[in-house]
Amino acid sequence: MKRQIPLLITFIVGIVMVVQYFIPRQPFAGLFDTFNQWFLIIAVFALILGLMNLVRLHVQKLRRMKGGWGYSIILLCGLVGTIFTGALWGIGTGSPFNYVFVNIQQPMGATMFALLAFFIASASFRAFRARNLDATLLLVAAVLVMIGRVTIGALIWNKLPHIAEWIMSYPNMAGQRAIMIGIALGTVSYSLRVILGIERTYLGGE
Amino acid sequence: MVQIIGIWVASLLTLCIFSFLYKDNPFYKFAEHLFVGVSAGYWAMYSWYNILVPNLGRPLFIEHEFILVIPLILGILMLLRLFPKVGWLSRWPLAFIVGMTSGYYLVTFLQTNALEQARATIIPLNHINNIILIIGVLTGLLYFFFSTRHKGGIGFAARIGRMFLMVAFGASFGYTVMARISLLIGRMYFLLGEWLHII
């Protein structure tokens, strides 16, 4: 019951998803859309589960007055406030919810990722040493692509943009293609193992 | 006025996050926690209005598509994970998600990532660039082939493949850096333009 039914569900759903691709007739034709709709619904419940977990974690932190509990209040206020504005006035353009998104969520998200520019720069400064041929190739490709794709690259040497383009179109494409084919073969074999019940780690312990 | 307040809030929060460049500090922690809370709330509401209402609420309760009771039950079972005694029931919706993803990826990855990429590599050897592309793909694949020891000719080919992979990683790295830098430029434009009106 605890393991057999989930394995059976995985097997049936997995096989149906494969079969519907090869038989574009009823009842298989509409199954992809139906399952996709179910998938989205369950995914939202998974999101709700995550939210509940987040709230539980921070409420516990507040109750026990653990270090940094004040930040938990900020987090919970942000969460409740956003849900409140969305639930009361909807999420359309010009709504308070949209105002929160444009002036709080979006700028902070962009800044968080922009912050990574500094860390990437500092990490590459430490890691990018031309110690051997492989490291040198990585370094040269990265530098040429970066310089070749900005205006100053063409000002330094007008061939740089062409070199960057050539790197992207041929050696880079070859490497990316090898990686993509490798990932695809790995995904196919892993998916087969999951559907056939050989791979069961997603079920957890017990 | 409301817009000006919004710009000030966004600017101050941006500065709070940038303050992490100095070191971890209460301003950064404040912004970080607010970001997590607001993002969680945002995605909750977004999913409610754009996924749950059109895919479950309206069809089930207004159009009476009772088949949707199945994903509703599976969704509720997912929430049982919070209760240790019946937590094992959450494996059922998880099994559905895993099964669907596996079945879907099995076919699509095989088609788009393996077959299409292999087909795109079958090109005439009439130009040095085409030769480079084919050698790169074949040797790169050989590098990932671990069923035989990388010695002699195979070892040499795998070595060539690794060099192509390094170029690909370097190019990807370059692109990642550029994407982050362009985000940084965007934030600077916002701070110096929209907020301070210097530029």
C-alpha cells in the first residue's frame, strides 16, 4: 500500500504519457492535456505545502524566540501582506498587488541576481588561472565571448565580434551538442528506470 | 505620489541588498526576508488566479467537470506530508508527478535533445567549420562514454572532446557574466536615473 500503489501510479502515468505521443487518436489524444491540467493543479498544492512549511518554520522560530526572530516577522508580514492585497483587489495591472510586485518583488529579485555579478567576478579572478591547457581554453573562450559581444570589443579590434561569433557557432555548439545528447540519453535511461520501478528513491524511506 | 513612494521603496530595498557587498548586515537580512515573504505570497496569488481558478475552481464548481475531483484529492493528499502519521499518502500525488514527468521527458528529450541534435550534426564535410563541429560532437560524446578506459586512441579522442567542452563551458560562463552585468547595469540605471535623476 505504501510503496506498491505509488509505483503503480508512476508506471501507468509514465506509460500513458509515452503511448499518447505515438497514438494521436482517442482516448490517448486528449490525455496529455488532461494530465497536464492535473499536473498543474497538483503542482499548486505542492506550492501550498511549501508555503505552509515556510510559515510553520518561522512561527516556530517566533515562538521559541530563536536568534533573528525579528526577521521572521518581516517575512510573515511580507507573505501575508502580498496574499492579502492579491485576495482583496486581484492581481491585474494597477492593483495594489501589482504595485507590490513592481516596487518590491521585481527590484529585489533583479538586485539579488545583479549581486551575483560581483561574486562571479571575484570567483573568476581567483579560479581563472591559465594553469593547464583546459583552463586556458576556458579562460580564452570566456574572455573572447565577453569582449566580442560588447561594443568596446569591435573598437579594440574589428575582428573580435566575428571570432566570438565563430566560437559560439562551432566549438561551443559542438560542446553544447555533446552535452545535450549526453543529457538526453541519461534522461531517457533514468525515466525508464523510474517508470519500470527500478529507481525508487523519490519514494523516500520506509 | 504613490509612484514616487514606490520608487523610493524599490531604491532603498535595492541599496539594502547591495549592502551585502560590504558584509552580511541587518539591512541585507531585512531585505532578504522581505523578498522571500513577498515572493512566496506573489507566487501563491499568481498560482491561485492563473492556475487553480481556471483549471480547477471554475471547471469543477461551475462547469461540473467532476473528473477534476481526482487531481483535487491528489492535491489534498500532497498536503498530508505535514502530518507524519499519514504523510506516506503524499507519495501518491508525487508518484503522479514523477510518472508524468518521466514519460514526458523520455519522449521529448529523445526527440529534441538526442535525435534533433544528432540530425543537425549530420552535415556535409565540405567546410572546415563543419568538420570542427562533427569532430567536437563525436569526441565530446566519447568523453562521456565510460564503458571503456580512456586509453590510447580513445583517450586521445576523449582529450580532444574535453577541450571542446572547456570552450563550451567558457562561452557559457561568458554569457552568464554578461547577463548578470546587464542586470547590474539595469539596477544602476534605476538608482541613478529613476531615483536620483542624475542620468
